[in-house]
Amino acid sequence: MVANENKPVFSVDYVDDGSGYVGENKDRIDDYYSKALAKGYIPYAARVDRALDELNIIRGIKPRE
């Protein structure tokens, strides 16, 4: 497995509904992030209404400082 070889594993999920980093959307994004990070993955919360042809920046969590 790649993770066992000290290689980065990226995870992408379409969890951001575009309503901002608040309420149910924040809860869904945070849940995804915590699960991905717990497995050692590098998470990316994509917008549900977009292709992966641009970066989705969520102020407060991405990009990480």
C-alpha cells in the first residue's frame, strides 16, 4: 500500500455545497477532514457543483498554513 511506503495519499470528496464554511456544510467538511486525516490522508473538499479544474479554497481550513 502506498501509505505504508511513506508516500502521500490524497483524498478528494465532493462535500462542499458552496454555502460557506458554516452550519451543516462546515460540519460535513470537518467530518470528512477528520476521517481522512485520521487515516493519514491529505484531504481535499471539492465543491459538489464543480469539476476538479480549479482549486476550491475554504477560508479557515485550506490551504493549510
